[in-house]
Amino acid sequence: MRIVVLVSGSGTNLQAVIDAVHEGRLDLEIAAVGTDVPGCGGVQRAESAGIPTFAVPLTKGGDRSAWNRELCAAVQQHGPDLVVSSGFMRILGAEFLQGVGVPIINTHPALLPSFPGAHAVRDALAHGVRITGCTVHQVDAGVDTGPIIAQEAVQVRPGDDQDSLHERIKAAERRLLVHTLSEIAGGTLSVG
């Protein structure tokens, strides 16, 4: 199985996948890593691992439809069987979703359908939940509304702030992503 990973930030989930592939725990090929933020940590991690990278930045006020088509074309050049959006902080539009031709999965730092969007950890704390977690789901046209594939719970501890809780969620998210990709690559879980 070939994947293309889309990142916007530090790339800790990507690093977990890279490590699992290199250690033989995950049988897949990371064909490329794409970003909307040239030079971000995720791209640096990919380059350090010898993985091809590409950047398709979206300029402020830019044409989102054209950006989605350009991103789709860049992904398709690498012939993936699956696209993994992990810490990719852009909403993928219809031009991408309909054009890419393969399933897309995303990681999210909450137990969907609760707390969708960019501020899930902050929102969970503000709501006073005792349990939150992370989700791997298929991407659809909504914001974090696609079918749920896998979830892992994380307890909210007394005294947690956004940073401490998010660190524990990210650790769970890395485990869950590697496990989910292993099941997809091994044929025990199908997406699409």
C-alpha cells in the first residue's frame, strides 16, 4: 500500500508512521509528504527520512478551487492507494475529494462527533468533559463529519490545561494512526 501524507505542522504523527515503517511494524510505503506550509516540521521530518515532499501553499484570498485542483494533481503524481491527512490544517474541498480517486483518512484530537474543528482540545476542556481522546475518520465534505474508523479514549486529569491534555492525546493519536494504517495495509480494515 502506498500513502501520501498531508501535514501542516510539526509532523509528530508522520514521524510515528515513518518509525513504524522503518522498524518493520507497518507494511506500507510513504510515497510522498505534501504540505500547505513549505518548510514545516513535517516536511523536514520527511526529507530527513528520504521521503519525497511537495508544497502547495494557499495564499490569503487565493482561489480555493484552483488550490484544491493543484493539491489533487500533486497528490496523484505519487500514485497513492490512500491519502492520510494528519495535522493538515486545511479543509479539503470538493475538487480534491472528488478528483483524488482514493480514500482519505484524517486524525482528530477528540472523540468525534464531539468537538469537531480546529480547537477540539480547548473545546473539550471548556465543556468540562472527563474523557476525551482521538479519532481516525474518513474525510468527507464536512468538517470532521466523515465515518469514524477508530477511536481511543484519553482521561482528562485534574489540573490539565490545553497543553498537557493535548500532549497525551497526541501520544494516543500516534498509536491509533499506526494501528489503523496497519489494519488497512493488512486487509483487515477497508476504507473507501
